[in-house]
Amino acid sequence: LEAGKTGDKRPLCIAVTCLTSLDQEVLDNELLINDTLENVVLKWATNAKEAGLDGVVCSPLESKVIHDNLGMEFITVTPGIRLADDSVNDQKRVTTPAMARELTSSYIVVGRTITGSADSYATYKKVYQDFQG
């Protein structure tokens, strides 16, 4: 982080918690972690904050609990964003842009919704508007 400084400003550094393609069943049966997904993500986010990081990548479904416990200044970058009529594909924990805003996501990551659209620019504008409110 120090090497990346420009003047007195350093780059932000975030960690990844739990992929949006994972759910409680995978946590229990494949990873053998015997706690709720929300508790696991919050613990990993807490570890990241205690290590001096600026935020985490998490599902929008965990963004609010992270902000409630670690403060709004702790960044949540949330993939798994879809428009209401989009396919969820391999993702298990997804929301719409508007729901991500309500759940306090700091930033959203939108991929297939835009790249798979017949009119990517119009879809981008819709996603942007929905997230901004």
C-alpha cells in the first residue's frame, strides 16, 4: 500500500469474503464450516478490518450486517447483481441494483447483465439508475 501511494493518497485494499456462487449448503457440506454464512462473512470482514484493510467483496445480502457492525466507511463491493428478469446463472446469492442499494452496498459489480444484453449501454444506464435511486 505504501509503494502504491500517489502523494499522500494510497490505493484502497479489500479482501474477498465468500463467493456469491456459494451458499449455506456448500459451507456446511463441502467446506465443513459449521456456522451461518452471515456469521462467517462477518468474521472474515472483521478480520480484514482488523488487518487494516479498507473493505471486502461480499454478497449484497451481507453488506448491511457488515456495515451495521463495522461502520459505513468500511467498503462493501458486491457482485451478484442482476436485473429482476435476468437469469442468476451459477450465482446463488444475488440481488437487483435497487436491493443492493437498500442493503447498503458501497459499490456493485455487474457483468453478465450488461455484457449479455442486446443493448449494453441502455442496460448499463438502467442498472446505474436503479442503484442510484
